[in-house]
Amino acid sequence: MKDKRWIVLVISGLLTAGGVWSAQDRAERPLLTLESIFAGRDFAPERFGPARWMRDGESYTTLEPNAALKGGRDIALYRADSGKRDVLVPAPKLVPGGASAPLAID
């Protein structure tokens, strides 16, 4: 009978100690809240598109960030069968004459 009490005491002590450590861990890291999940961008998926299928049904176009022009996006063409990418219109070509920024496309 004493052996059973001893085992119960040890197990309950371990469970209690585990609870203390968990509380300390939670205090050290930021809380995960519904607001942080849905209002912030931490868990937002990467955007794709807009994508438009071409009339041939074998390729599509999409907008992609341009590495050289901040805020600019290229119009890229992808071949569905091979994944081959071609830039149809680079972002610098979408900057109107006399302007310093590219057209805003959302």
C-alpha cells in the first residue's frame, strides 16, 4: 500500500513541476491570439496573381515583383506544360513618361 502512495506522490509531483515549467515558458514567449493570427501578416499566405489564362489555354500571365524597381511588378508569362517563364513587360516599361514610380496595379 505504501508503494502505491509513493508512486502517486512522485507522479503528481512530476505533473505539478511540468505545469510550473509550462507557465514559465508561456511567460517568456508572446501569446498567440486570434487577433495576431487574423489581423497581422505573420500567418498570411504568399499572394499569387492576378493570373490570367491566355487564349491558347496553354499559358498564363501573372504579376511578379521586379528586383530592380522597388514597388514595380513585371508581367510574366508561364507555359503550363514546362513552367518556362518569360517576362512580357518588365516593370520599368510600366512607368509613365515623366513619372518616377510604376503604375499601381492591385
